[in-house]
Amino acid sequence: PHGKNAIEFGYLLEAGIPVLESLKAATVTNAALLGMTNELGQLKEGFLADIIAVDENPTKNVKTLENVVFVMKEGVVYK
């Protein structure tokens, strides 16, 4: 369900996939699969991006991705 998809990062870690690799799969890899590497998948000037903030380093605690503090879209912070 929408809003619960961050749980998948924990499942991927349980399956042996490092968190950093699953984060890449959710960003850079998907942009490549869509043929949109010049628009998506990176935090870079001119790219489309929604940024999330969490309280902890997700590579140390993957569960933190399930508790987003805020989302930034087009420079506006949403809590």
C-alpha cells in the first residue's frame, strides 16, 4: 500500500541485499530502466527529485526509512 513501500528495504536487507544497493535500485537503476538518466535518479541541478529526510543513517538502521521526517518537492518542505 502507498506509504508502506519503505518496508521493502528491510525485506531486501533480510534477503542479503545491502541497503545502499537497494537505495540505488530505487533511484539510479530505475532511472536507467526508464531511459531517463538525464532527468531522474540523482540529486543534481535540473533533475526531478523528491527528497526525504530521516532521523538516522539508513545504512545503519534501515527501519528509519519507514519514519520519514519530511519530504522536499520542488524546494518546498512537506511534513
